[in-house]
Amino acid sequence: IYDLEVDTSRLSPAECANAIRQRQLNGLPPSAFHRLASLRRVTSVVAYDRLNEQWVAALRRLSPRR
């Protein structure tokens, strides 16, 4: 989940930077972290291995408190 994707195999560094800048200038608010954090509610029924548990814990720390 990303707010913006750029294809670095097809775009130059300047073109990638321009795409990022254009997104900022368009005033679109970032939402990827919020969307990732909301996934923890859905994934709570999944059996996690250690790596996934660490990932979910990191997402919970980023999640806004209710």
C-alpha cells in the first residue's frame, strides 16, 4: 500500500522527484499509513509467525489512538 508509486526502471530520478512533488502540490493527503494501520483489525484472526507479530506491533504503534 503506497500513496504514490513510481517506476524507477522507466523514469529518471528527476522524473520520479517530479511525480512526488506533483502529488504534494495537488494537496492530496497521505493515507497509506492509516490504511495499513486499519488492516490490523482484519488480521487479528490470523496465526502470526514472529516476523508478522513484529510487523503488526509496529503498525499498532503508528495507529491513531481512539
